[in-house]
Amino acid sequence: MTLNQPNLLIVAQSGRLEYEAIIFAASLRHSAPDWQGRLFVAEPQPDAAWEGRHTQISAEARAILERLEAEILPFTARHFGAAYPYGNKIEALLALPPGQPFIFFDSDTLITGPLDQVTFDFNRPSASMRREGTWPEPPLYGPGYSAIWKSLYDRFGLDFASSLDRSQPDEHWERYLYFNAGWFFGSDPAAFGERFLNWAEQVQNDPQDELACQSLNPWLDQVVLPLVIHSFGGGRPGPELVGLDGDITCHYRHLPLLYARESDATVDVLEAALVPNWIKKHLREYEPAKKLIYQGKGRDKVRPMFDRNALPAKEQPIRQRLKNSGWWLV
């Protein structure tokens, strides 16, 4: 079954994420006015794994999100929380209506085109390929990429061989199924989330020998996500999803990076979506938005620093140049 109006899920809480959630929701309404699916903003509550932390979205941001037709979805994180904030995306899945197709997006995503025109096959889950070879980092004397990844597939009873991209050479990181967790989708958030949570906890609590030298923070979600997707019959995104991380969505990560490396069209969408005064009034309290968007410094100062036709292959040099010039506003 193929559906085009699933539930959308982002996670937000007090601070930077609530501003990003407003940007996401405003860009969705600007760029995909025909989108009919529900937009949920999952909000971790200040208890259990977030006990003692101020997590709740401000009243001002809540009012803006609701005006943008977003539904605030409180949930209690019991397993990761403050110790591993990336785990919010795992636990929030269990708060969504079960049995209904879903798409998760990181809050630092801009909708730049008609999302309703993307064809999703929810019986074949997939995720973002806008990633670098960040995990694993095989030690000099082994185990290598194959041994590390195969140990995880074997652990959960999965077929490792069928996950490989055989157009890539052995021991090259792109041969192995590896996603950025900035977006992913599936047919049932309850089943997907339960498996994601269970396997993530197992890997975290007992990494086993092949992962003994590997860091799982902050990579745990991206280590387990390929396993979960593969287990539900999914894999790398096909050509029907080319608009994601393309003309339809942009996972910008931080506003300075958006101005540094993204297209003129993406910048135009960002700024046009955030024109209304009832949005601007609150976003101006967020320094990156105030300076880069509303004071025009993103266009005037940041964009001229970079040749977008000759950007570094990796993100880190871009970040470092922004930091050195005083424009790493996050």
C-alpha cells in the first residue's frame, strides 16, 4: 500500500529545538500548502529520563506551532533522555497513533517543496543518505567494517549479505547500510519504535567484542537504524525519494551551515516562510535567526565566505571557518 499523507513527527523542547520546530512547521505550510497529514511535535516531559531539566516548549512557541496546525504531543522518555538526547526520536515514535504510516524528521529540517507529491512506500522503510562515514572507525588491527557490521546483523538474526551495496569495494564504508537519522519512515510507529528502542538498549548496554573500540555517543541511533529498517524489509532510498535531501527537504543542521552551503532557492524559502510578524516576533529572540535571517547577516556576511560550487567534501572545515570568523551561531 502506498500513501502520501502520513503522520509527520518532529521532536522539540525548550531552547533551540522549539525555534527549529517553528521553522520546520512554517516551511511546511509555505512549501507544501496541500499537505493534509497531521504534524506532531513531540515534547519530552521533565520527568523520568529528563527529570530536573526544563524541557517544555514556551507558551509563545506553543501558540505559534498550534497556529501552524501542529499538534503538541507530550511524551515521557524513560530510557535515554538527558543522558542521550538523540534517543528522543526513538521514544517519541511510541507516542504516535499506532498502525498509521509515519515520517520522522529532525527538527533542523526545512521543507522546500511539495512534500505531498513524494511517493512513499511505507512497506519498504528507508532513511536519509545525506551522511558521512562517521561510524564505525575500525582500529588499525581490526576488526574491519565487515566484521563490525556483520556482528550486529548476526546478533539480531538479520541477513547481512543482502544489505551490502556491491558496487562499492570491500571495506569501503559506503558498501554497508548506513543512514543519517535526519529522516526515516515506516508503516507503524509502534512496531518500528519498539524494535528501535529494544535493539538500541541492547547495543548500548552490551556492545560485545566487535564494538569494544567504537564510540556509541552520539552514533547509537545511526548504528541501530539500518538494522531496524533492514528488518522491516527496507533499505536505501530509491529514485522516487530523490526530493528528500534535494528539492523537497533540506536537513540544514544549523542556520550558519544553511547560509554557508545551501542553494539560493533554499535561502529564499527559509526567509519567505518566516516573514509573518507573528512568527518573526518570537524567532527574533533566537540569536541565529535574529542575526542571520532578520538582520540579513546570513546573506551579507556568511554566504560570500563560501563558493557553493567548490565546498569541502566534509562538513567540519565549513564549521571551523564559521567558528574562526565568529559566525558559528547555534
